[in-house]
Amino acid sequence: MAKIAVLGYGVVGSGTVEVFYKNKENLEKKAGEPLDIKYILDVRDFPNSPYADKFVKDFDVILNDPEVTVIAEVIGGLKFSYGYVKSALEAGKSVVTSNKELVAAKGAELLQIAKDKNVNFFFEASVGGGIPIIKPIHACLEANEIDEIAGILNGTTNFILTKMIREGMDFGEALKIAQELGYAEHDPTADVEGIDACRKICILASLAFGRHVYPENVHTEGITKVTLSDVEYVESYGAKIKLIGCARREDNDEISIGVFPAVIKDESQLAGVNDVFNAILVRGDATGDVVFYGKGAGKLPTASAVVSDIVSAVKHSDTSRSLTWQDSTQDFIRPFDRFDCAHYIRISANDDSAVKETVKNIFGDVQFLVTKNQSKGELAFVTSVMTEQEVKTKCDDVAKQGAEVTARIRVLDY
């Protein structure tokens, strides 16, 4: 019998235990042996829980029990989880986790320890909640060279943008509703400033390109500056604004990577992803575009991925050869000022007709956008493809002519 320990009994932890026991019989058939959760680690007491006899408060009880072969870490953060996971792997126990912050910050180190100890470190639940994405990249798509990954990786920001697009709410009003529904935390910074999505694209990029990408080296912007004016102009362009995390292979063995609001044309599968749903597009050299879609967070969807990893860890005693990447210096990450794409730009000026000519002279071939609520003296347009440095220089040149650049959003081709 395989004995399991669950670290943390919050939303995901309680969901993990619930899914495990609900489907225990079927899970045992898939694992090929009996399974049971022996311990649940939490500092709180749960005297009325049907699993009250399984709770412990001392991690060493779990660490020193040779019967426990698989540990599920669902505490989150780094303060406790990093030490627990590292110690468990060094003790020869496989670990599964939903902790994106842990994997993004310490993935290369923990994968190496797992390899050295011939155990596994699995983290399907760290990206996309219940959406299968980690295993498809390193197993199902292993015949491909991955050229690009892009996705809507945060359900909170996607919910807010959906409210702005569909119901004409401004950002603050949409955020308040997201908080009331439990989609956004009281402090929503990690979501609305792109930090959560950054951690997830780092994990995907590290796996796809084989070298660890650290979050602090990724250009990251959130959605707090997106306005209803931008939403309306972009709608007139036949597109939607989405918070996108993307990473793509470049020349000279470099990658470009970033998280930012982006204009996505309506014909893209990503443009139609609404509310709290996530979608991840993987562009392979053999398959072309493959899109994974579903609930990117939530108690049971995330728990589903955790429990699936538990079964995989029981079934595969030897360390996975394909779920891995190397630690590295960050010199393979292309400076973001060389990132190239088209741009949506909104400007205001006293004389919009004169500035229109200035825009043409500076930016060249542009597509001007018009809305019924367009303010006097305001212009919006989409440029041709150019680098970040080029567009910044051109925006500065426009500003020198008496116009104010009030918004700039990248336009991506998916």
C-alpha cells in the first residue's frame, strides 16, 4: 500500500483529500495498488473532520515515517513549503505540488534533487488549475520543438476584463465584483499586476525551452491601466484585450518572454476565452497551434491535478526523464526592448487633424480606429510590427509635437 501525506488543509488541500477519497477505488485501479492518506499537516485543529485522526502539526513526523512515499504540498508560498519539499525529496520521497511560486523560484534546484534521489517532483496543478498542460508539453508533445507558448493564465484578470468588455464596467467596479465573488483576494496585487501569470509563464517556458526562467527577469505588466476607452477602440478593430503571458523561441538560442495586456484579434481562440477560464496555446513545429482550455483555478479543478500527480508518483518510482530543465544564468533571455509586435496607441492633442499627419510621418503605415464615444482631440491607431525600443522612440517623437500618449498596448498574432 502506498501511503501519502498532504501538507496544508486550505482550499486546495481540503479539495485534494475530498477528491482522493471520493475516487479512491478508481485511483487504486489506476495506481495498481492500494492507496491511503496517512497524514494531513496543518497548524489548525479540525476536530469535526472525518479525517481528524490523520492531522499532525509536526512535519518531522511525516519526514521520518518510511511508510510515506508521496507528499502533496498545497500550502503555497515559499516560507514553509520550500524547506518541507526540499527535505522530503532529499529523504527519498516524491513530492507533488500546486505551488506556482515554489516551482517558478526553485524548480531547477528541486528537479535536480529529485533526479539525484531517483524520485519525482510533479507540479501539474501549478499552471492552469485543472487544465492538463505540464504533462502534454513534456510527454504528449515531445516530438515537437516548441516555438512559442502564450496564454490567458490568470482567471481573476480575465474575469475583470470580461466585465469591462461585455458590460462596460470600469476596472475598479469589475475588481470589486471579482472580490465579492471570491475570484480576487482582498489584496489583488498578485493577480492584477501580472505577478501570478508571470510565475506560470516562467514554469511553462522553463519546461518548453529546457532552462530555468526566473520571474525577476521577465517583463511584467498588469491590467490596472486598461480603460473602457481602450476596450471600445480595440472592439472597433475586431479584437479583445487580454492579459497574456507569452514566451517564444528567437534566433541565436534566445527566448523572448513577457506578461502584459495584449490586443488579440477576434478570430483567435484566445479572444473567446471569458470569465475565470484560462487557455494556453502551444505552438509546435510539427503540430502547429494546440490550445488547452478550462478552469484555471478553484478547489476541485486544482485538486484534480494534484491527485492525478499523486497517482503518477505512485506508478512511477523512477525519476521522470522528460519532466526536467537545467538551472542557468539568464543570458538567453532577450532584452525586452527588442521584443517586436504591432502596437495599439491612443493619444490626445489639441489639434487632432494636425497630429494625424504627424503620426503618419513618424509611424508610417498605421490603421486609425474610430468609436462612437471618441473624445475630441483623441486619436487611436494600430502600428506595423516594430520593436519596443522603436515604438518608445516614436512615441517620444509624437510627444515632442505636443501630443500626449495616453495608452499603448501590444498587438499579438495568435
